[in-house]
Amino acid sequence: MKTISEFVSRHPWIYVVLAFLVLLTAWSTLISVAVKFAPKQVEVKR
């Protein structure tokens, strides 16, 4: 039976996929927090 470390050492692209998923999760979290706590829009009159 193969161990996880042997599997990952034979497939190093898994690190790239994991890094992309972490980056996508971080951006999603930041955007959702920014939308939730967005400042009120102020109308500017000329």
C-alpha cells in the first residue's frame, strides 16, 4: 500500500492545485467580507 508522501512525490502538481484552491478561497472570503461591510454610497450633487 502506498503512503500519501509517495503519492505526492510522484504527483508534484498537487501542490499547485492546492495553492490555487487556497488562493481562490482567500479571494472569495475577502470579496464576500468587502461586500458585506461596504460603505454606504454617497450621492454627489453638482
